Amino acid sequence: MLRQPAEALYVEELEELRKHDNDRIPAGWNLSPRAVLTYITGGTAGKKVITPKYIGNNRLVEIAIATLVTDRALLLIGEPGTAKSWLSENLAAAVCGDSGLVVQGTAGTTEEQVRYSWNYAMLLANGPTPEALVRSPIMRAMDTGRIARFEEVSRSASEVQDALISILSEKTIVVPELGAETGAKKGFSMIATANTRDKGVNEMSAALKRRFNIVVLPSPADLETEVEIVKKRVAEIASAYDLQAALPADEAFRKVVTVFRELRSGMTLDRKEKVKSPGGVISTAEAISLLTNGMALAASFGSGELSDEDLAAGLQGAIVKDDAKDALVWKEYLDQIMKKRGSEWRGLYQACRELNG
């Protein structure tokens, strides 16, 4: 498979955690809350090392897990690239072993995708029957007592969000055409994500927010934490795609993360100079993508080792999107900040300037 779900990717870790889990396991769960925490934040199970899936404040993860033990739904909010979807997927994988019951919120998401729809050929042939009913991922999660995921909930239209209010309040979905209803089994819950950059697209109502416990995921607190996150995910992705290139040197990770943090914050790391920020999002996820794409470039068209030219191409694409202002911001950063950083930055600076003419 091009991309394995978390429960398949980390099947050995989950199995070891089950074997060594001596704490009370809530109804419908595969692991105890403490074992889920170990799976997410890292640790050991017997002799097996459990790799961390989320690097950040462990207390936020504890709050998220405790929410899922209750009948409250969980809403993860944060800037792009703060691992909302990744945390959501891994929580579902650890709790119920199935992270695939997902509704993707977009402007085109309909109420039927939240509740249920019909196989219209069967509906026309035989009328409304249980066989003609097409259950939504949320309905299937309720049937089986599993976790449903709703990605980018704030991008959905108001009628879709209103349908969620009813489901989260009553824990049932009524099918009037069949004179039946689906009630949620123990273990059912929902994890939704929302992007702070989407505020105002379809503002979540106060009534819907009250149905969630909200956990705000911050951007990585410091350079070292962000470098660690980027290194871990780049190594995992490179292994999954079998990229025939050496992992970047630590210096390359630090340079990319430094550039991203400074452009994101509008200030150099030493707090001595202000920096203009581009209009687009400069997220940790983009840093990961930049470095993995650079490895693909190096493997396919280079020596197999990430070069300054590979990094420069990635930085250009990540920072200068479709806004002419971004190009000016990037050139100013190169000349006012990167150029002055000495010999260790000279190769990257020259490669970036060549791309900018």
C-alpha cells in the first residue's frame, strides 16, 4: 500500500502493548488509557521500544485520552502542521484498532456523508430496505463502538455541523424511512480537527463547540523540539517510500527548521532582527515534505546525498507560493539574514540566490 494506516504501520507496537497491559481497559477499547498514552508519547512494553507518535506536551495527550473515556467528543485545534490529523489517527488506532472511519470536511461535504445515504438502484427496485442503506463512517462507528474521525470540521457547511450536534447529543441516528434508529455502542466517540487558519470559513456554533472537549495543539515550542519532530517523520516517510538516499545531516534539518521558524515568527532566533513573513503557511509539515522531496531529488537526479541545491529548490517552492510579495520577502530574507550567517550557510545561500536570479 502507498500509505498504511497507523494500526498497520505500528501493529507490532500495539500488539506488545496489549500483551503487557495490566490496567483496566474501558468498554470497547483495545488498550487501557495508560497504554494508549505510552503508544502516543513513547516508552516501552516488555522489551519492545514504543516510538513516540506525538512530540509535545504530554499533558495535552492525557487530556485527549481522558476525554475519549467519557461520552464527550474531542476537538483538536491548531495551526497547520501541528499534527492534528496524525494525533487523531493514532488515537483511533490505539483505542479501537481502526483509524479509517473518517469524514473529510470540505465545502462539498453533505449531511448524508455524516448520517447515511442510499444505494439508489436498490432503492428504486425494492424501496427503502436495510440492504439499500449506505451507512456513513460515523454510523458504522456507532454500530461497532469505535472512534469516528471528522477532519477539518470548520470547513463544513452549517447543516452538516447541525447534524453533528444531534449525533453527539443523542448518540443515535434515526432512519425514518425504515422506522429504525442506530444507537451508539460503548466505545463510540468522535475526534474532530479544526484549523485555526480556517476561522471564518464556516464558524463553528457555540452549540457544536459545547459537545466537544477542546484541546489546542501548539506549534513546537523551540528549535530542538521541531528538529526532533522533523527528523523522526522524515526517517519514517523515507523508509515507507524506500527513498534511495541518505538521511539528511543534522545541519540540514537545523537550517530548514531555522528558516521556517524565523519566517513564521517574524523574528530571527536570537530576537535581534525582525523578518517579514510570507503570506502562506510555513508549517512543520511543510518542512517534513521539503526534506523528503529533497531526498527524492537527490536519489533520482543527484548523488544520493541531499545537497544545498536540493534544499534550495524545496525552500523556494515552500516559501514562494503564488504571491509576488512572497518572492520579495524571500529575497529580503536571503540578503538581510542568510547572507550574513557565515561560511556554514554560504552554500545554501548561493543555491537559493541562483534560483531567484
